[in-house]
Amino acid sequence: MIVLKGRVLPCNGQQPIERGMVWVEGEKIVRVCAEQGCAIPPQAEIIAPAGASIMPGMIEQHCHIGNSGKPTSVDFYRTNPYEET
């Protein structure tokens, strides 16, 4: 388990947690809490970079269409990938 400590910016519209923690097991976020009143398991690896902000649940999913041939941006807008679903 890894515990990230810092300012937590929830991606669900809640207010920031100034001294928060995000618990990660494997590839999953299992807990987000305030540092106060949240006991850390003794086997946890703690990562606490100075001045860090953590955005649990934020997914980076942008892409660069047309940088390496097809599809180009014109091809992308010409087709509807959802028509057949």
C-alpha cells in the first residue's frame, strides 16, 4: 500500500482537503481522507512531497490525432464511431 500525503483536490466537486491522504493499493484508490484522525497502516509506504497537490480520480485522456498518419482530424470528424453501437 502507498499513502500519498498533501493537499487533496477531489474530482467530485467537494472542497479541497488541505492536509489529506490518498491510499492506493495496487492500481486502485481505496481511501481518501483528512490526515487528522486517519491512522496509517505500519506497512504503508508514505510519499509526501513538499507542497504537493493530489487529484485522485483525475484521468488524463487526451490524444493527438493526425500526428502519425491516419486517422487525421478530418477523418475523425467525418465519421461517427458510435453509429454501429
